[in-house]
Amino acid sequence: MSNKLIIYTDGGSRGNPGPAAAGWVIDGKGYGAYLGTETNNIAEYTAIVLALEKARALLGKTKAKATEVEMRMDSELAVKQLNGEYRIKNEGIQPLFFKIWNLKFDFKSVEFVHVRRELNKEADAMVNKALDEKLGN
């Protein structure tokens, strides 16, 4: 029997590039990380990496292998790149793409799904919280 885990991710920068953060929500619990100066796309991909790493740590190796993960995000570009519909031309994203590709093997399956921005508010809030805490807003 497999379990299904839904994870919401978001990344953003204030300026592009500018101060950036990643946010993700796993089982209703939000997490965020300040990333320094990055682009929006790097922040989006970093959020996916951090979320998969956190999910693996929370589940443990054995349970992760039996878990189907649905990654929901509002970045249509990232979803289409991760699903092989668009090529990745940005050299900064390529190492993050390969990290995600390798993390996928820790789970039964990983699916990338685009959701409208209004359905991703919690992950977005984690991005803003991480930025506000770091920048003193």
C-alpha cells in the first residue's frame, strides 16, 4: 500500500535578482528559508529541493520509498520544465534540476502539478515570512 503526500512550494525574490526565499507546506505545516540574492526561478527550484529533502527527512527512508508525492506550485515554467515539456536553458537552474531528479528516486513517485496562485497562498506566505524576518519588515 502506498501513501500520498501533497506538498505546496513557492519561491520568490524582491527584485529579480534580489533578496529571495523559498517556502513549502507539508501536511499543513509551513516552512521557509531565506536564500540570499537570487532570481525568482532559482528560488522556485530551491523551494522544490528543500521541500523534497524535508519530506524525506520527515518520512524516513523506508516510508518515503512507499510514498507518492504530488508537488503543487504556481510556477507553470518550473512544472513544464520538470515534466519535460520545456527545455532548461538557464545554467543556474540546471544543477537544481539534477538535484530534484535525484531526489525523486527517494520516493515511490513524484508528480509536478501547476496550481493557480490563489491555491498556493500558504507556501507564498512562507516565502514572505522568511523574507520579512531576514529583512526586518
